[in-house]
Amino acid sequence: MSNTHVGKMPPSRLQGLLQNKLGRPARDLIVGPGAGLDCAVLEVAPGRIMAVAEDPIFPAAKLPLSLMGEFTVHIGASDVAVSGVTPSHMTYTLLLPPACPEADVETIINSISQTADSLGISIVGGHTGWYGAVNLPIVGGVTVWGYADADRWVSPGGARPGDVLLMSKGPGIEAAALLAVVWQERLRDRLDPKCLQSLIGRCAEITVVEDALSAFEAVGPAGVHAMHDPTEGGVLGGIWEMSDACKIPVNVDLDAVPVPHDIAALADALDFDIWRGISEGTLLAAVAPDAVEPVLTVWRERGITGYRLGEFNPALSRSQARLNGKTFVLEEPGEDPFWNKFFAAL
């Protein structure tokens, strides 16, 4: 049967393909593969753990190559930071088309190095080469990891009954930023110039490293019980993934959250569902009720907007959300609507 799905594989389908196909069981594995589990966690010594994550990175047309380098580091580092662990090391594989000039390669490599240095991350290995099967520069994989004490980390599946679900920045950060870039010529007569520039500027927000680490540093694992980086499937998909991972239903009211003006304007202009679109840059955090204000405060101090979405409630039979005046049951995320809009623009 042919595949018609674009983007990340739905969790149930991926589970079916990977079940009993993960090589030799690892005795040191604490958190392994699973829907919404941004990184693996391994015991590396008595009282010490390592959090490690893997991602691919591809460029968007009209974006400078230097941003590809920034995305490479921040997207990989974000998946580690949501565990509360500070990323410290990374490797990456850079695949290039034969016609790619060395000056462009140097731009990407310099940007990766400078961004890694700014986050305190050491690049300790990787692979770089030109290949005929490649038609644009791609980071085939970036692996990022960090170490922590065994009692100083959390998992996206760690939410507890009564926890409050918080969100940073707003929905659809990555989708809004990248669609504004690739559609910018056709959006000029639909959006105010300041609005369009604000959207393009959100490319710098495609990271949750500061969001996650600042929240964790403020209240620790006693206050922050779970964090998640909702990428494909957007905020709604990310909420479903957190609820599925902890096996506790969650009730959220998205109508109570003011969507940033520029993101709402883009959603209207492109007829795009911003709550289901890829949202790297948005952090979801399950926190104890008495940790809500400390987390929101530390975010405010760092210029990060925070919102209260709802609560984890074991009395519910299934997770549910209120949006546009309607309440509905949250379902497993399907194909992200971002991809059709993105490839149509290209």
C-alpha cells in the first residue's frame, strides 16, 4: 500500500512498526521511545543520568543559511531541555548537494558552532559530505545530550493529577514564522508590513531552551512535573501526547488564551489551523498548582509570555478541549496542516 501521509508518522502507526524492533533491550534505559517523549533518558552511573535527543533539520526557501545552523542547535537542544537537563554535547551530519559551494557550507558550520557556543554546547563529532542523491543542504541528524543528577530531571509523561498545564509564547510559533517567510510575497497585500515582519521575526523564537530551563530552575522537579516541546501536530497534538504519556486526561480551554495578533492574522490570511500546526518554540509544562505563579513570573522576567490552559483531571474519561466555542475530545494527531501550506508555497 502506498504512503500518502506527509510528515511525522502518527503515534499508533509508528508504534506498530517499531514494536519489538528496538534491538537488544538496554538495562540502563529509563525513558525510551514513545509518542511525545522528546528525549531518551539513560542511567550512566549511580545517581547520574543522561538525556539524549535526535532530530533532522532542513532549510526553508528564502531563509538565510545561518538560520539553518541556529535551528540545528536549538531544535535539538530544546528536546533535551524539556527534561530539565542542560544540553552540553552534540554531533551532527551535514549532507550537501554536489553543486553546493564551500562558502555556503562554511556559513552553515559557522552558525552551528556559534549557536552551540552560546548555549554552552560542545560539538564532539559528526559527518559532512557532498552526495549526488541530495538536492539541498540537509542536517540528516543532530544528536544532543546532557547529564544531570538522577533526581533532577522530568519526562513529558510525568504529569500528576491536579497539575496545571501551562503554555509559553502561544500556538503555532514555527508554522507562523516559516509560512510567513515562504509566503511573504503573496502575503504583502494581505497583511500589514509590521505584522508580516513580526511573523518573520518569530524565527528567532523557534526554541524552548530558555522556556524549559528557566521554569525548571525556578521550582525544580517538585514544581515542574512534565514538559513537552509540541512540534508536528501543534499544541493540540502536544497536549494529547502529554496526556497519553501520563495516562491522565486533561481539560483545556483554548478560548481563554489570547492568540498573538500577528499569528491570528496569518491564520486568517492562509485559512490555517494554528492550534494543529507545527509549534516548535512553544513549551507545554505540567506544574503543581503552587508552582504556577513562580513559573509564570520567571517567564515574565525573561520576556516570555505564559498562559494557563487547564488541568490534568483523572475523573475525566478522555482528554477534552474547548476551542471556538465548542468542546471536543482530543484525538491522536494526524497529518500536520503545515506541510501542505509549506510545500504549496515552494
